[in-house]
Amino acid sequence: MPFTTKIVVAIFFAFPTVAPLSTVAMAEDMPHTLAEHDNGGGENTGAAIYSSQCASCHGPNGQGTADNYPSPLVGDSSIGELSEIIAETMPEDDPDTCKDKDAEDVARYIHESFYSEAARQRQRTPTITLARLTGDQLRQSLADLYASQSGSAWLHQQHGVTGNYFDGPRWKKENLRIERVDPTIDFDFALGGPGEGIQPEEFYIQWIGTLKVDRSGEYEIVLRTTCSSMLTFGDRQRVLIDNHVQSEGRTEFKRRIRLDAGRGYPFELTLIQRKRKTGQTPASISLSWTPPGGAEEIIPTRNLLAARFPSAFSLQQNLPPDDHSYGYERGTQISRSWDDSVTQAAIEFSHYAEAELWPRYQQKHKKDSNQDRETLMGFLSDLVKTAFRGSLDDATRKQYIDKQVAATKDDAEAIRRVCLLALKSPRFLYPLLDTSESVSQRVANRLALVLHDSLPVDDWLCKQVERDQLVSEKQISNAAWQMVNDYRTRGKTRAFLAHWFHVDNEDELVKDGELYPGFDRELVGDLRASFDAFVEDVVWSDASDFRQFFQSDYGYTTDRIFEFYGEIWKPADPRSSLTRSVSDPSLRHGLLNHPLLMSQLSYFKTTSPIHRGVFLNRYLLGRTLRPPNQAFTPLNPDLHPGLTTRERVTLQTNDVNCQVCHQRINGLGFALENYDAVGRLREMENGHAIDASGFYVTSGEETVEFIGASELADFLVRSDDCHRAFVEAAFEHFVKQPIAAYGPDTLDRLTKQFQKTQFSVRDLIVSIAIVASQPKDGEV
């Protein structure tokens, strides 16, 4: 479709939902009057036109009217775009009455009075909202509350799992024959035994390691073995799978467990091959998992660490979903189900505090006191102090600890009482209710919440607080840099990028089996792993260059991906389960044309330029889009078998009311038409050459034209709209508050800093943490 200079663009919505111009409104407490914006041009000034032709429906200050258009008159279209909308569509009963300069005048008045972001901030300054812990923050906080007593994890460089191989049916130091790091646990020893010096009829193997989790969710752990075996997970005393007394004929064992991103879970797996009088059976063992939204696979080397981390806790209690209406998770909704789930979470944690943490604390402090109750008081004081993110005054200690311990002689009961009381307290659930008088403590609390979704528990950070060394900007910056290099920050960053690139949906991704044979759950699992590996590689490289998300000339692939997608995904090392591709770099555009994203933004059989255009506008460019005026059903391809997808979409959205929005949507979405519904590169559709030309009108009213993903990628890399969208989305993901609440210039300042650092994602995360670590005026 040829580009025309006359672009009609709608008032777009993102978060919160903003309705179209014909249904918009604004806050009632606006400080500006119509007269203040009169441009002195007489009766036909923008203010006068608005008052006479618009206010009856939209309200005198854009606040809307209950009977006509109750939604707010807000958006991100420019004055020029608003002017064209008004000229062609307003007033609805007679659009010809407001044209040319009149339309421009009223558009300028609306934009400057209450429509634009600047106008809205002028009318009602964004504030930092009191919020409870989100579900992820609650899980991570409880995990670190447990770690405050069990020990903190660390970055470990060696991947795999440590294997100790013994000659004989038990662990015996003198019988150790092989000690090595195995990349995975997937062995079929048959009748030959595991190696030299070990009798194949009778041997014992112990694997020790840590499972590193990149994505939060429910996992299924699968152990398959023909031998006696046992798997402990999370703690040496927690048995996840027990086949020590081998079940006759049973070789498969499955357990489901909720795990949290950025956490390392220590495990130990043992295998015993015993001598049998009835004849030897082949020995084999494998350890697999099914990650959220994926397919079963041998647990990859990249998720195994060849060291035993400290014991770890992962909350299994289900939590209700958080509010996502603003584009990021917010802990603003309070309900009976949320309160009940928090109660159950506190009870669940108290069980582990009683059964695991308390005995460990007693062992550590057995020489400190002859009074068991004094030791118990010390244990509970440490827990509550950590949960409350600061020191305890006498009144708090008396209420939360002394009274509870005095109320029962049963230590376990006392622990349960304290845990329930403390973990249901606003001091724990509402982290912005920070009563600490120490500036360093408050900074540490905020850094931990922003970067780890959690509590400050690391020894080095707590020492910084004790020494009051988190006061100056340099001290805060140094702490943030140390905290950013942590598995917890990496997990939170991966979750952000999966959301920003719109691939965080864990529902099964299904396509027409006849059109796309081989596109199955296993392939989608590989594509998710490919996406995650690429994100990990880019963000945590030395450059940490945001531009690589669109201009990288490599990707991560597997043999399965290569078989389905062809030469573009040829692996550099076919022996590896996940390796870099070595195909034509001119065909690679980072994540923009990644098959996972292209498949997600398509229908069952066909591509969807509309989904792709909405994604590019809303997520990558930060523009707001309104919902369609009515339910939208795409035209069935069978009704127009000779048309391309682009032609069908153009036909369906050619109406003037549709074009108000779809010029912007289609102009971007069509640029990705070279990728079919499963993300395979194509040049033809229905016998026609693909037309991948597109355009975009920036927020500064500059028209940019491009053809195909390569030119689109180059545009995104240099686009101020894209840079600002990324910075704003990252800030709100990490901080869980609107960026404007931290100052009207914060977005501009962080964006310029982001550009100055050569688009370092890691630098941006640290900058966000520094900005958010200082409490602002208006906070509770």
C-alpha cells in the first residue's frame, strides 16, 4: 500500500486502557480553565470550538459525561494526528463542521489542556502508590528469609553435576574410583558398568549439584532408572523421590514442584546397582524436567551447577494473580483470596522454620547459652528482624516475640505463632512502610526489592548497613553493581525481556499440523530455550548492548530447530543441545524475527500483521492503542483464496473508522510479512511475492519508511521512541511504580544516560536501582 502524507492516527491505549476520541474523558479536578488556553483568535479559537462542539459529550475539562463518553480524553497522538482525526470524524453527527484550521486549533487546545502526558502530569502529579508485595516478591522474600538462616548462594562458573563413582554398593571413601563433573545425568550403563575399576555387577554413584532456575513456575521433575535410587532436593533431608527399596517393574518417577527464577536448589541423586542372584539387569538413569510452557527434556548443562548450594526454600502455596493493567505487576488489589493465600504461605514457611531452620540455628549456637529459650528468642528475633527489614524496638519485640514465646512451652508452637504474626504483618507485606531510621538500611531495603524482588539478606550488604556505608551516591552505586551480578537479578531481567518481547505466555503454542508438520511442543520448548539463551548472552556480556536485540547476526539453535527452519538456524556444533547458529548473518535480526515471537504473533494457520503491528506499537515503541470499536474477527482465508494476508487485512481494515488506528498498526505489522505463522522465512504467498514495505510516524511526527525486518530493525535501534519505551518498561518492571512518580524528567534523564552508555542494559538496571533506592516525597 503506497504511503500517503495524510496519516489518520487514532488515540491509542496501553495501560491503563484509554478509549477512542469519541469516548474519552479526564479527571474532574483539573486546575486549568478553557479561557486560559484561548489563543486570542476570536470565536473560532480552540477553546471556543471545544466548548461549543465537544464539551457536551466530553465534558468541559475532558472529564467525559456519564450519558455519552465516560472514558478519559487522553493519549499519545501528536497535535497533527489529533487534527486529522478531528477533521475526518468529529463531531460525529456532522464531521464537515470542523475542518482545516478549526480542527488544528481545537486539537492544539485539547492536547495542551488535558490530552498529552505533560498535561496530565501538570494536572495531577503521579505519586508512588502504597502497595503490598506482589506474588513474585512474596515468594522471593520468603526464599531469602529462609536463606538468611541457611546461607546465601553465589555465582558459580562450573556447569554440570559432580559425580562420585564407587566400586561396591555403598558410599565408602576407599572404594571411590571415579570423581568427575558430568554435563548431565543421562546414562545407560547396560551390563558394562560405569567405568574402569568398578565391577559392573555392584556399584554406587552419588551425584551432587545445584539446579539453577531461570524461569519461575511449576516444573515436573522426572527420574527414570532401572536401579535403586533416591533424590533429595532443596535440602539434604527433603526426599523428593524415594526408590531406595526398588519397586519391581517401576522405572519412572515424577514429581511436580514450584520453583523460583534466580534460585539455586541443591540436590543429591544416588544410584545403587546391587548384585542379583536371579541375573543382572541393565543399569540406566536419567534426570529430566518439564519447565513451564515447555516439553520434557534432560535437564540441560546450563541449568546444572557442579557445587552444592545452601539449602533453599520455594513456596508451594498458590497465590492469586496480581494486577497487570498498567503493563507491570502491581500489588494493589486486596481480596479475601489474597489474604487467605498469604495466611497459608505463612503457615507453610513456619513448617520449614520449625523443621529445618531451628535445628540448624540450635546447632550453630549450642555453646552460646545454656538456656534453650534464650536461643529460641535469638532465632526468632533474627527471623523477625530480617522479615521487617530493620532493627526491632522494644515494643515490637515484646509483641511479636516475647508474648508468643511466653504463651507456650512448645518451641514448635512458638515458632509457628511468631511466623504467622510476622508474615501477616504490614511491616512485612508492605515494604514501603519502611520505619527504619537508618538511611543505609532503607537504601538496602529498596535495592533488594528493586533488583531481587526481595529482602536484604546477603552478608556483605548487611555489613554495609551496619557500617552505615550506603549513604553517598558512590556507595549506593557500588552496592547496586554488586547486586546486579546475581542470579536473582538475572531471573528478574529475563522475565522483563520475555514480557517486553511478548513471549511470556506459557500457554501451549499450537499450529495447523497439516500446514506445519513438526511444529510441536518439543520444538516450542527448544525455541523458548533459544530465546532465553540469547537474552542471557546479550545482557550479561561485557557490552550488554540493547541494540543486539535487533541487529545481532547470531542466534541459539538446536538440531531440532535446524531441521524445521533450515539453513538460517544451522548449528555451529551439532553435538551440543543448544549452540550458536552459523547461518547467513544478513538474515538475522536478533529477537525481532525469532520464530518464537513470530509464532506467538500469528494465527493457527496464517500470519497476523495486526497482532505484530500492535506488539510493535505498544511494546517496542511505547505507543498507546485503543481497542477496536467492535469485536474483530479476521477474514477467513478461504473466502478470498487468491489474496495474500496483507491484501486481506487491507481489505478488512480499509474503512475510515478502522484506518484511524490501522494505518499505524498495519504500517508496522506488514514489515514482518516475510515470516510465516511459525516464523519461517518466505518470499511468496499464494503465488504472489511478499510485500514487506511499511512505515511509522514517530511521536515527533516524522514519517519513517522501511522494507522488511532488516530495515525495521535498523529503525528500532535508532528510534528515540523505542529507547524511551524500553527504559520506561524496564523501570516499571523493576520498581513496580510509574516512572513519572520519581520526577517529570526521570524518563528523559534515564533515556539519555542509556544512550550515552552505548545502550548497556546492565547500566540501565543499575541506574534504575539507584534512582529508586532513595525514598521520595509523598511516600508512606
